[in-house]
Amino acid sequence: MGTNGNPVSDYDVVIVGAGAAGLNAALLLARARRQVAVVDSGQPRNAPAAHMHGFLTRDGISPADFLEAGRAEVLGYGARLIDGRVDTVAGSAGGSFTVRLGSGETLYARSILVATGLHDELPDVPGVRERWGRDVVHCPYCHGYEFRDQSIGVLGTSPGAVFHAQLIRQWSADVVLFAHTLDLSTEDRDRLEARGVSVVDGPVARVIVDDDAVRGVELAEGATVARSAVFVVPRMVPNDSLLTDLGCAVENGWVSVDRAGATSVPGVYAAGNVTDPRAQVVTAAGVGSAAGFAINLDLVDKDIAGALAAVS
Ligand SMILES: Cc1cc2nc3c(=O)[nH]c(=O)nc-3n(C[C@H](O)[C@H](O)[C@H](O)COP(=O)(O)OP(=O)(O)OC[C@H]3O[C@@H](n4cnc5c(N)ncnc54)[C@H](O)[C@@H]3O)c2cc1C
């Protein structure tokens, strides 16, 4: 118990976030016989989707079932999984870290892995939030195949929507870019036409939702265009305040890491969407594994340094 009566525990590694990145790191580290705690607040990014695609051997599984299987594997090797939120992580001069949970519990760790993902700020168009992850989506690699050959709309809520529409044309010959707030250049229009993407000008009023499905897009001037799916470009915002509070260097809005997830702060690692908006589930899991590997090597070095200091 700590002086305030709250529980206190020591770990080799505390991992914040039990998505693919955090859990794969935990699996590697627990199998390396490290004392591991994983704290998770239960909001994985892909939770609104019924199915997860593009992960070899797991294609089509539900995101919840995928994470449940991962949690069971990690628990099987003795890691501790904690449902809760990490409020703060503080480093000490001796190179260890103090992790405070919303519950009041304090964890001490020799290394930290932050795998807290990102959140998608959705365009403020009625119907978008309601259908997000079902038939209003962002990623064609995750959902494009399921909407192949269907009537697809792309909302022009940010300049990236022009290329997004050109990309999504890969999956269907019937793609309409709703210009909405975009001022399309002549070059944009030429490229869209060359790619076989139609353009509908004018602001969008809403995504039409009826009988539990997207049915089309309604323009502010009243016309409607039938569509069975809508793609949007959300603003992706990393959940990185724990890292920036620790002083981790940031470049172009994202915390900088090396290939194994090491940040600029010794002992602090990050993996998955928190540092890489393009990371799919399989990528997040892969970097989580690489980070676990690197963290264990760091700890071996520290173990040796500690043993040498003890005998000198
Ligand atoms: C609608 C949708 C569908 C998608 N479909 C696919 C797909 O089919 N295939 C695919 O490969 N990818 C898909 N993705 C992308 C996928 O969601 C990401 O690749 C994946 O979630 C990244 O894993 P992660 O571990 O980095 O983050 P997450 O899975 O987001 O996990 C982060 C975890 O950290 C926790 N957390 C955050 N802050 C704290 C804190 N302070 N304390 C404790 N816990 C915290 C969160 O609650 C969350 O559980 C989809 C994304 C969306 C939005």
C-alpha cells in the first residue's frame, strides 16, 4: 500500500493500451518472463466495426473477439491486465517511472510502452457519426472490398478527399465525390474525370439513413443522390499526451520513434496508431512486438549494469 492507502505495484514494463500494439508487446514480454502490466480504458479505435480485415489468418473476425483472444493469450503467460485509465506517467532521475491510474492505484515500472492509439475526429455532417464503422467509413483497405461494385460517395470535407475518391475508384466504377466545402481546381476535375470519378458540386446537408442503412446523400439545395456507402476523411488525432508530458520529441505532429518504437526519452516506447496513423491492426501488432523485443534488450543491459554495480 502507498502512503495514501492506494495499492502500489512494481513491474518491469507497464504498457498503456491493450489494442493490437499493446497486447502483442505484452505477449512477447510476458513470454520473456518479464513482469508486465497492461492498463486499458476499453476504447479500441475499430470498435464500431463488426468485422476486421487484412490480418492474415484473422480476416473477418470481430475486433472484440480478436482482442479477447489476445487478452487470454497474454494472461496465460502471467501478465496482469488492468481495466482502467492511466492519468499520468512520470519519469524519475533513476530511470524508473511512476504510473498513476484513475482508480488511485500507482504502478512503478522500469520501462513504459504507450500504445494508446488515436481518435478520429469526424466531419460534422448529420448521419456520419451514426453510421461510422458500418457504411460510413474511412479506410478502403479495411472496408473497400465489402463495398465493391456498389454506389459509393466520398464527402469533400477536406482536401485529402480528392485523392481518397481516386483511390476508392479501385473498388467500384460508381464513385461520386461530393465537393461540399472543397473548391476543386481544374486539375483536380481533370484527374477525377480521367479516373472515372463523378463530381457533384454544392454543400451536403446530410447522409440519408433509413432502415438501418445509408441510402444516399442529400444536398443543401434539396437534391438527393442514392448511395449505399459513404467514405470520409477524418482528422486523426494521436492519443499522445502521456508521451508529450514525458518530453518525447514530436515531428510533424506525431511523436518520433525508431523502428522498434523507441522515443527520444530513454525507457519510453510507443507503438501503433499513437505514432503512426497508417498502422493497420497487423502493423500495430508488428511494431508492438518489435518494441517488446527492444524493451527486453534494454532491460537485460540494465540487469547487467545493476549486477556489476552490486559487486563493485
Ligand atoms: C471503423 C474502423 C474500422 C477499422 N477496420 C480495420 C480493419 O478492418 N483492419 C485493420 O487492420 N485496421 C482497421 N482499422 C484500424 C485499426 O483500428 C487500427 O489499426 C488499430 O486499432 C491500431 O491498434 P492500436 O493498438 O495502435 O490502437 P487501439 O486499437 O486504438 O488501442 C488503443 C487502446 O488504448 C486505450 N487507451 C487510450 N488511452 C489510454 C489511457 N490513458 N489509459 C489506458 N488505456 C488507454 C484505448 O482504450 C484502446 O483500447 C479500423 C479503424 C476504424 C476507425
